[in-house]
Amino acid sequence: MESRFRPGDIVQHFKRELLTEEERAGNMYLYEIVGVALHSETREEMMVYKPLYGEGGMYVRPLGMFLSEVDHDKYPEIRQQYRFEKI
């Protein structure tokens, strides 16, 4: 699967839409893309990304999940189409 993101891209999680202006000012739900990695055992592609808020760190999520669409049945108020979108 090919990713639509490149290392260094800044993306937002769809839940950012639910934040107050004050929370948005703190970069909540904003992330920097590190890149795509392969799980050493399963060879599954994983997105590596780091938050631009809080204590930092680095996270990994299966690429298919990272690129998935928002469940608009569960979150009908969300306008964003995908779980993560480039800003």
C-alpha cells in the first residue's frame, strides 16, 4: 500500500475538529510524519509519527488504519473524510 504522506508532513487527526480554540492553540492532535516502517515479524506496513504536543515521543499505527476513512456513523459531526489529513 502506498502512503499519501511524506516524512515531515504535518497531519491532523479528525478529533481535532472537536477541540476548543484554546486546545487547538496547543497543537493538540497535530502530528509530524516520520515515515513508513515494516513490522519485523509480519512485514505489515506501519506509519511512524510523532505528536506536536505534550511530552512528544513516537507512535506507530498500521498503515491501513492510519489511511482509513472516518467512521461517520460513529462520528456524524466530523467533516474530515480521513482519520488523518495533511494540513
